[in-house]
Amino acid sequence: MTATEDLAEDLRPTPNLITEGTDYAEAYYRTHLGIDEPYDWASPHWRSFFTTVARHIVAITNPRTVLDVGCARGLLVQALREQGIDAVGVDVSEFAVHSAHRDVRPYLRVASASDVVGSYDLITCIEVLEHMSPSDAERAIDAMCRAADRILLSSSPSDFVEPTHVNVREPAAWAAAFAERGFFRRTDVDLAFLTPWAMLFERANLTHRDVVYRYEHQLYPLRVEVLEKRAALLDSYRRATELEEKLAAAELGRDVQGETLRQENEHLRSDLEHLTTERDALRDLAERLQDQNRELEARLNDEIRVSRDLRSRLLTSRDHAIGAEAEAATWRSRFETLNASHAELAQAHAELREYANSLEQQVQSYVWSLQALERRLTELHASESWKLGYAIVRPFALLLGRARRR
Amino acid sequence: MTEPFFSILTPVYEPPLDVLRETIESVLAQSFTDWELILVDDRSPSDAVRFLLHEFEERDPRIRVIERPSRGGIAHASNDALAAARGTFVALLDHDDLLAPHALESVAAVVADDVDYIYTDEDKLGPDGRFFDTFRKPDWSPERFRHQMYTCHLSVLRTELVRQVGGFRPEFDGSQDYDLVLRVTEKARRVVHIPDTLYHWRMIPGSAAADPHAKPYAYVAAQRALQEHLDRLNIKGSVEIGPAPGTYRIKRTIDPRLRVSIIVPTRGASGEVWGEHRVYVVEALRSALEHTHHDSIEVIVVYDVETSITLLEELKTVVEDKLILVAYDEPFNFSRKCNRGFIASSGDVVVLLNDDIEVISDDWITELVAPLTEMSVGMTGAYLLYENSSIQHAGHVYGAGVWTHAYHGISSDNVGSFCDLLINRECVGVTAACCALRREVYEQVGGLCEKLPGNYNDVDLSYKVRKLGYRVLWIANARLFHFESRTRTDATDIQQWERDFVARRWGIPEGEDPYLRIG
């Protein structure tokens, strides 16, 4: 980017709009300062802010006297004064000056920036020139350059929304305007504690070389930083892209995996349902089988009982059979014994009969011989010796009689 | 059957001449005349022996003398006699013993076509000429025979069978007759015992008859002969010398897989034994399981339903997973309880066991069960002692009109008649307090007779088992204490109807017991 281009960019239409002190009355301070905190020394926020600013200003410039142009309610003046600086302020708003804190009120005046007179170690002009028309601003710069060798300037380069910002310019434009008047920016100080765009100008006799050195001295680190940051940005971008791609892929993968898992889950769920059904069926079957088993067991037990009973009966029947057989054998042997004794008896009987017969025959023969004897006896009766013979024969006669009776 | 012709085999080695003369005279005095006497002189040192032999040879043509050229021992001499024998039977007569005059006549009376071996009772002849120590032997008892060479004299064997089995074996000298009779009886169709003293064994100092310790080499030979006998019959076991001279011990083994069901009927009774309180069935089973290495056992406890749960739980801890409980809820009937236990059992062999016992013998189950692996054995019973170690049961005796226990009440220190309290033997019956039967035998006989709930059911069972042709064995080495009647007070007295029942079935046992003929 060249200086010409910067200038060209700066060539914007600048209608000569002018704001007045009444534009900065109570409502302005209530609504235009960006925060809800009342723009007042009593506000800890503002008091702390301006105290910090004042300390930095003193540290950088070490002034005895300071004029704050556009001091509003004198908060910076008051803060500088508390640092022991002889500070005064001017502002176009009567409201602002009159509503200022009573401690600082004596050091403030109602006046326009373009009317600045006197001599000070330092003039501060903070967020003022953008509120002024370009010509008033030029006059104000002239006036300030006459009243001091150091001017601290801060003018917003970008806040176009604020209605009273009638003359917004880039810092380069303000720096160029001061350079026209022999004031150059102190590039070695950084006033970022105030605003990013704040600059400290100093009256100086500088050669081109000094100016170029001063700015190049600032430029090179900035370029290096920009390049490095661009490279880092590119790298970051690429890594981000890569990560994005990975993320996308991962998301895609996750989706695919998720889908697979979902499908698997689906399968498993259906399998589970299937298995559950099967299990229930099996459980039913098992129960049925158990019932059947119980039934069979009961029948088997019955059959075992019946079988045992039958076997018991068979056993006792065998005993009865073998017992009966034995009994029969015993009877048979007794019968045979009896039979044998019967046969013996019959034999004995026959023998006895035979014996009896033989006895009878004997008896008969006795009878016959007796009869013969009787005959001889009868003969003998006639004989002389009969009496004696009778006595002998008598017992035979008795025996004979017995034999006849049988 | 034609009349038998007997060859009397008499090896001779240096006997006293008068003794030898008496021996030969006892043959000549036989009432049965169809015999030959083969005298084999085993090279006696004195010629007088041979002179005497030839003198008799000349006197009677039925006497034949063989002279061995050298001494060969009794087996060789006996084999020479056997070779010369022409009889259908050979009778073994030692050169110093006597035959009763009617010996051969009695033997001839029992000879039949299927008879292969006959033995008789015997007694001893003292130096004073008195006869004593009559051995009234049991009827043929193979189990006893393998524990004791009890048949001994007089032994008459079918000649053909003796030759078939190879005659006498010299390597068993001293027990050559035992060895021969073992081999013959293994093949014999029928063995007959004549319960008459037909042989007089002369006691001569130094002979086996006088001093049983005189011939230890004979026992060792017998041990070998018996081992071969077992091996031939495929009986698993070993032979040891027995507790008394002339007795042997057979230690059988059984297949560890053989399933044994111990059936114990119980009422859960308890009482005092040796001054200590016990629950009978618990201690019975504890001792029963402690005294056996056989593992394939189930214990079936048939308990009255009133039996306490605590007792049944205790049984479970003692018997563990071998226990099967069978509840019984009918009036007392020992037979039925056993039968119920049998129905619930699954063993190859069932052991009926009273609950009021305590096992003494180790491996009692093996002792009791192993003989049943011989199919001809139907039932085995144990040796039971009372609390005071007197005998409660050593086999039944059925004779003289009563059924009773052998040796009941005497001290168990007794060895019995001819050691019959020391060795296994056949008997008419055994008590059901501890007996074992093969499953199919128990089934065949219909178990215990339920019409005999208390007494005599074991008598009836024994009759039934023998009626089917099985042998009943008493096992001397299965010893248990039996605290009898401590658990059953209502059935100690035998009722007349019980006697009548057994008599009706089996008749009253008149005469002698066939196995225990002890006055």
C-alpha cells in the first residue's frame, strides 16, 4: 500500500457539518458515551479510567502544565490535577462545564477548540476533532500547534454512527495535518492505554531520513508480524480445514458406523425377539415335557410298584409251589411207608392165615388121631383098665371141643 | 449191574510181620468173596516179609504178590498194583490196617453203574487192640474235602476212572491218595458214603495216624495237590496250610465287579453290648463295611416306617452312596422284609444280614460269597458267635426229629469233631442271620417263606436250596458276633405251628443228619 493510495482513500466527501455546545448537553452525556455509568467524577469507573490515563500521560511527557481541549466535565483535568499537574480544560458545552465537579470547576472554561490560546507543556485533545467541521478542525489544530509543542490527539477513525461525529478521519489524515505544521508523531510511544488510535505529536525538525527511519522502524516489525501471522493463519486454516475434513469424515464415519450399529442393533433386536420367542416356546416345551416326565415317572413308579408286587407274588408263589411239591413228596413217602407196612401186614396176615390153616390141619390131624384114639378108648372102655384110660384122655377131649368151636 | 469185582491194592514196605498177617487175614475174612488182593512189595529190606507174602499167595489163589526190583515209594508201588488190577473197583488198603469183615459186602451193596467213588467211616486201632476215635463222616462234601482229606479209609474207586486220570503221582508221595481222590472226584459221576466203620487204621508210633506232625512233607504235597485241583476247576484262589494238622485253607478271590447286595431288615433297635449302648443296625453296617475290601456293594436296609429319621440319616453317613432304603409298613415278618429287600436289590449275589451283628473277619464278604461262584453251591452261611464268644451258629443239624444249630452254646475255642469247626463244610442248612445266595437261586426257591415270619424260615430256605440240588456251605472264616434275640423279643420261642409247618413240608428229620453225625 502506498502513501498515495492512503491519501486517495482519505479523499472522502467532507460536508461541512458543524456541531454546537448545546449538542453536548445532559442527554449527550447520558446516552452517547457507550456505557450506563454516569459520566461523572463520582463514578469509580470513569475516575479509575482517567486516573490511569493521567498517570500514563505524566509518565510519558512529565508536563508542568496541561490544557485539555474538549474536556467535557473535566474528568481528565481533575485526574491530572490529582497527579499534581497544573491542568486546565476548555469545552464547547456549557452544560458540561457547569455540571462539572466543584473541585475542578474553577479550572474549566467554556470555549471552542479553535479558540485555544496560551502556552502549555502539553495539550490533550481527546475525541474532539471528529465532532468539528473540517475547517474548524483545521483551525483548532492551528491554535493548538501555536499553544504547545506537544499535542496528544485521539480521534475516532471509525465511529460513524455517533450523530455528532461529523468529521471522522483516519489517524493518517490527522498525522498528515500535524506534519504540515511541523509536528511529527512520536512513534516510540504507544498510547493504547487511551485508544488504539491515540497519537502524541511533537514539534520537531526532522529530515526525510528521520521520518522514514521512524516509520520504517515501525513498519518492518509490523510486516514481519503480519507475514508470520498470515503464515500462521494459513497454517491454522489448513489445519482447521484438515480437522474439519477429519471431523466431517469422522462424522461421516460415525454416521456410517452409527448406521451399521443401528442396523446391527436392529438385527440383534430382531434376533433377541426371535430368541425370546424361541425361549418362551422352549420354556413351554420344557414345561410340557416336565409334565410328561412327571406323568411318565408316576406311571413308571406305578409300573415299578406293580412289577415289584408281581415279583413279590411270583417269589411267594414259587415258595408255595416248592412247598407244595415238598409236602406232596413228604406225603408220598409217608404213603409209601404206610403202603409198605400195609403190604407187610397183608403178608403177615397171609402168613398168619397159613399158620392158622396149618394149625387147623394140625388140629384136624389131632382130631383124627383123637378120634382114632377115642375109638381105641371106646374099645378100652370095654376093657378092665378103662378108668385109668379116661383120666388120661380127658384133656384131649377138652382141646377137641375148643377146636370144634373155632 | 453185574456184581462188582474188587482189586485190593496193598503196597508193602517192611511192616511188622504179625501186623501184615492180620491185615491179609482181614481180607481173607471178607464175607464178600469176589476180590483179588494185590500185594506189591516195595523192596522191603527183610526177606521175611516176602516169605510171608508168598505164603499167603500160595494159600489163596485170589492173592497175588508183585515184587518190585527196587524201592520206588508208595505211589510207584500203588501204580504197579493198579496196573495188575483186574477188578472193576480198586480198594486201597495199607499194609498195617484192617478191613471190617463185611467191608466189601457193604461196598458191593451200594455199587451202581453211575457210582465212581465210595468211602466209608473209619476208626483207629490202638496197640492194645482196642478200636477208638470213630470218624463218623459226612456224606460227600467236596468243599470239606478240599480243606481236609476226610474220606481217607476205606476208599474204593472205579478202576477205569483211576487209570483215566493217570493213577498215582509219585511227586505227591505222602498225599498221593489225596491227590488221586481229588482228581477222581472231579470227574466222578456219583460219590457214595457208607456210614459204617469198615476200616480200622492201626496206630503205629511214627505213622501218620498216631502223630499228625510226623509227615509235614505230606502236607506240603497236599497243598500242591489242592492248588492244582483249584486250577483245574478254575477256582480262583490259593491254598494255605490250615489251622490244624491235616487241614488246609482255601483263600478264594472274587471278581471285583461281582455285585453284592447286603439286605438288612431292621426295626432300628438299640441296646447294650459289652456294656456299651449301640444302635444295632448302625454298628452292624459300620463293621460290615470296615471288614471288606470288596467295593461293588449295595446295602439295602428294609426298615419299619416307625424308624427314626435321625437313625436313617446316620445310616447314610455310615453307608454313604451304597445305601438303598426300603420302607416296610406291614406287621413283623422277617421273611417278607428280606423278600422286599431282594426285590429292591440288583446284586449278582444277595447277603441276608441281621442288624444285631458285628463282623469279626476281614474280607468276610469275599469268604462268604466266593464259594457261590461254583454253580453247584446254592447258599453259604457264616460262623456266628454270641456276645460271650460261645457258638451261636456253625451250621444247622437236622436229625433225631429236630431242627437245630450245630455246636450251639459251646465255646468257640473248640475245633469240633475232626476239625469241623475250623474248616468250610457242607451242611443241611445255615441261618438266615447271615447267609449268601446267588440271585437266581434266591429267585428259584421263592426266597424266604412268608408263611414263616419268625422262626424256621431259614430251615425252610435251606431245604428248598438243597431240594434244587445245590450244596449249602458253612464258612468257617466268615466270623461275626450275633447278639441274637436282642432285637426280637416276641419271636424267640418257637411255636408248635411253626414246627408243624416245616414238618408238613419236609417231614420230620428222623435218623441222623447227613453231614454232622455227632451223636
